[in-house]
Amino acid sequence: MNAALMFALLLLLAPLLPAVAARTVAILTGRRGIPLLQPYRDLLRLFGKGLVYSDVATWVFRVAPVAWVAGAVGAAALLPLDGQSAVVQFPGDLVLFAGLLALGRFALTLAALDTGSSFEGMGASRELLIGVLAEPVLFLGLLTLSIATGGSSLSELLGPSVGQAWGQAGASLIMVALSLGMLLLAEAARGPIDDPTTHLELTMIHEVMVLDHSGPDLALILYGSALRFALFAALLVTLVWPSSGLTDLGAAARLGFGLLGISVIVGVIESSLARLRMIRIPQYLVSAGVLASLGALLLLR
């Protein structure tokens, strides 16, 4: 029951995290920023609007927003958000976790191509470039955690055993945490990889793929994007802040404050670094993979 409540808490807090990051950027750059509850208002407004479809769009375009959200929700169900166990767990579920996220990205890029727009096709190409490099980084990080904890499921990798692993393999886990932090910025389409506020052709990646979506479909895409942000933030929280010995209320507070803290850190990074050129993004992701690989090598030496 506690795992289900933590799962519901993550789904509830997800739209708040991008707003916290944006508000942090605004404060650090001398602006007022949006209200923290604005994403919830936007979602309600969009769900109340109608849908508009292009004449050339097929069923792929209509299904993609649902697949985008469903993949993120399914992946969230596999995370041990309370630091003990997940809503769904089985040996090897980490492969399904990565697969569900990849399925969402695949569906969204197909929808962008389905519009027949060369502009959205450009965004899809950039998104797939990031995905091809980001997914191996995720697997390397999870592999290192598996070696450190001896587990074969996310509930074992990020459960009580991770607290013990910090005492024996702290250096490796620090490298994995840094790697996952870099991966969060790429998977959540945040700076310096992407700029969620831009509408310039040369800089758009994720935003350009959803220009033709409207109403409830756009709301699902926005929520799914926020949930992917929350997923990778939750990965970091469960890794660097083990919940051993915490009560149910303490575990919920740990998750909530951890997610908000990571959102603030993301905002600080976005306000401090300029967006990377496209040719630098592969180097960035390879660097994240090298960190995770070094963590594994330290454990195997």
C-alpha cells in the first residue's frame, strides 16, 4: 500500500517540477516567473479544449500521446519510490523500465514524422539522436548499480541494499549519480541540452515535435514530459538518499523534498549554462556514459 501511495504522489507532483525549475531560473535572472501551479491550470485548460487533426495525419498521430504517457506511467510503477519496493517488480524489470521509456520516445517521433512536416521531422531526428546515445547510458548506470548491490530488479538496485552499497562502493555510486543527473537533463529536455522555452528553429528539439498537437493530446504530452522529468529525479533521490529506517511519512517527505530539490538544481544549471550546440550533445552523453563505465570498472578491478 505504501508503494502505491508513493506512486500516486509522484504522479501528482510531476507537473510541479518543471514549474519549480522555471521559477528558479526566473529568480536567478531577475524575473518574476510563472506561478508554481500554472502547469496544473494549463493541463485543465487543454483538457477542456477540442482536438484538431491534419488531413494527412493517421492513427499513429492520435495514439502517440497516449503511448507517451502510458510508457512514463508504466516506468514509474517499476521504481521503488519508498526505497523498499515498487508497485510492480520482477527480476529484470530494469529492461522493461528502459523499454517503456524508449517506446514513448518512438511513438512521439513517429507522430512527428506522420504530420509530413520537414520541421517536425528535424525535431524527430534530433530526438532520436539523443535517444540512441541516452539509452546506453541508462543501461550502463543500472548495470553498475546491479554490480554494486547484486540485484536484478529496480527494487533491489534502489531498495535497502543501496544504503549498504554506499559504504562499500561510494565512489562508483557517486559516478552513477552524476551520470544519471546528466541523463536527466537530456531525457527531460532541459538545458543545456534543450531549451523548453524556445521557439527558434535552430534550437528546438522536443518542442518542435509537438507543434501540431492540440487540446487533450497536447495535455497528455506535456504531462508525459513532466513525468519523465520526475522519473529521473526519483531515480536520483532513491539512489543518493536511501530511506532505510524512515517511517512512511518520512519516506513521502524524502521523495517530495528530494524531487523539489533536484528541480531547483536543474533550474540553477539552466540559468548558469548556455545551450549546447547540436554537435556537442553526443560528446555530453558519451561523457555521461564514461562516468557510469568508470563506476563499473572500479567495482570489477
